Amino acid sequence: MGAKWCSMAKVCNHDRVPVCGVNHAGDIMGFRDLCDMFDFNCIRRRNYKQTACPEDKSVLSVSRRPTNSYYDD
């Protein structure tokens, strides 16, 4: 699975449009953009897939909770 995310991350162009991803356990995480999610999946060997962002940002995983309109490490 990691190789797929890494190859997608290499060719992706960052557009800074925030997205959210969900993993198999149902954890929702915010990302700076889709490329950021690909990078995260590649480096951390995770499998987040794009999903709708929740209205309540407090439910996002703490490590990537949004500040302003972008998602920080």
C-alpha cells in the first residue's frame, strides 16, 4: 500500500485546498491538501482516504487539527 501513496505523492502538485481523510478505524484527520495526505500516508505508512470534513473540527485527530484555513503538523 505504501508504494502506491509514495508514487502518488511524487507526481502530486500541492494546491493548498484543505481536505480530510479517514482511516480504517474511522479516525478523521485534516490535511493541507490532497498531496499532503499522500505524503503522510507514504512517510507514516498509513492508509487515509479522502472524506468529507466534519463541521466540528474538534473531532479531527489532535496531531493535525486545523489552524485558520490550513492544516498544520
